[in-house]
Amino acid sequence: MQLFNKLQKNERAVLKSAEGTLKVLLLRNKRNKPTVLGWEEKPFDDGNVTLIKSMAQENRLSSRQNMVLLNRGEYRLIQTKAPEVEDAELKEAVQWTIKDMLEYPVASATIDVLKIPADPNNHSREKQLFAVAAENRKGRPPRWAT
């Protein structure tokens, strides 16, 4: 079933898995007020990447900015000092910073970073960031990284 005919610039799709289902919602953000325009729900086995790919393809989501909401326990959010490296090397450098903070090997994780803006009133404060880490499953990256 094609849920989203033509996504407009201010519309995003959100994917969420919970309790054996995969939910896809279409949101429109108008004047900072998100509105649900439509949704679809299908039975979902956690490792079924094929279902995610087929829903993305039939709803033309691959060329849009989309969001995947992870359930609690599927990721770690770690605040840490930002390494002094170029932006292109930031994710790799953060791996070594957080490797001892994860319950699984850093080599089996997908990692992303969110920079925390500097405090304009305190120039001596170290640069900080949030590292987001999720364990790869069955040799595959987490659903949000595929």
C-alpha cells in the first residue's frame, strides 16, 4: 500500500518498531506544529530489514529525510569531550573515546555524534558532544543505519 503519494518539503516519515509491529507515520511540520497526516502498521520481526526496505521503496522514502525512533535499550547516548580532530574523522575518533563505556565491542557498533554548541559566555569550557551508539545485530547495522 502506498501511504505517501508525494512528500512535500516540510513532510517527514517516521519509522518505529514496537511489540511485533512496524509503524510508519507521515508528519507535516507547519509553524513548528507537527501533524500526523497518515500512518501504516505491519507485523514485524525485529530482524526483518526486507520489510523496512520494501516499505521505504513503495512509499518513496529513500530520497527524503526520514527518522527512525529506537526503543529504549536499543542505543546508548553518552556525553563526552569532543576529540580535537577534523569533522570527517570525528565518528572514528569518538569510537576510541567511548569503547570502554559500551557493553559490546565498539567494532560491532554503529556510532553517530551530535555536537553540543559551545557556550559563548565561557570560552574556556571544553567542547562537548553526544555519542549515540547502537549494537549491530546479526552482522548488520541497526535498522536506523540501513
